[in-house]
Amino acid sequence: MTHREAACSCGQLVVRCEGEPIRIGMCHCLACQRRTGSVFGVQARFHRDRISVEGESTAWTRTGDDGGHITYRFCPACGSTVFWTIEEEPDLIGVAVGAFADPTFPPPLYTVYESRRHPWTAMPGHNVERWD
């Protein structure tokens, strides 16, 4: 079985994931752009029972465009967002793909908020499901 480890920049907050993610996606919403400081966010979702967390985290909850709540967990020391939960999907945890620091991590298979995508960004060349 595959085991992966995601961590914040300083290494204090670590998420260990067992098995393959159930979904990997890119989000182009403005909130993810602000949260990441990049032009999109990339996440891998895992079943909650396949995740273990070590270290301290601080939480911040925001209301999404659809009215649901997303609670982000980030390191109180370095500020890196490592994982989050979505109110509508209580059995899943999203983990920031960049926190794995693994160039061999599988690519995203879906993308959301395409209407907010920066036009100069290139999408993966495989079959990507696009949602808006």
C-alpha cells in the first residue's frame, strides 16, 4: 500500500496518508488563489480514516461560493496550509499537493472554477474533467 507524507515548510505539522487519493483536482477560485499565493490550488482528497496528523495546527473557516464551509488547517509557526475539511464531505480530508513535495505525485484529474483561471496557465495534457 502506498504511504505519503505531507508537511508544512518548517516540518512541525505532518499529515500521513495511506493509499491512493480518491480525487486530485485543481481549483482556480479566487479564494484558493489568495490562500496559496499562486494562480490555483491543487489538492488530493483522502478518506479521513486513511489520514493521521502530527503536530499543532491553527484553523480558519471560510464560507464558499455555494454557502458551505471549508476549514483550513495551517502551521502556527510557518503558516503553511497543509490540509482542510469541507462541510459537505465530512468523511474526506483535502491535502495540499505541494505539501507532499513530490514531483512524481499523480496529476489532477479535474479542475473547478475554470471561469477564474488565468488564461496563460496551461492545463495538464491528459483527460481532465472541467467544472465551472
